[in-house]
Amino acid sequence: MVAIKDGRILRTTGLTASCSVVQRAADGVELDACRPGKLEGRPDLSRRGCTDAGVSGRYEYWSCPSATASAPLP
């Protein structure tokens, strides 16, 4: 029940898109590789401040600011 609710089963079966960090630079920039889902296609990470770094094979790569580097200071 929990696996269905949090989307694990949909991601592992390839029905929804998934992204993972493949490289982290010293300045906090992360390179994410995103795989399209059968139901929704490739994800758009531009709303997170990411820039498209190109497509290679089945993966689309995005250059994103690190979550810790972009967090506001208290």
C-alpha cells in the first residue's frame, strides 16, 4: 500500500518519469539524468531552476543548483 501511494511501483515499472543525480560539482551544481515515463514523457525541471543540458539516448540531462546551495538562509 505504501509503495503504491508514494509512487515507487509506478517509477520502477517505468510508467512515470524518474530522475537521479549522476554528478555533483564542487560549486554545488548537480547533473540530473531523467528517464521518461510511458504515461507522462520526460520531466521538465526548469521550474526548479535547472537548465537543459541535452539528450543522450533515453536520458535527458539537466544542470541543477544543489538543494542545499539554493536553500534560503534563516
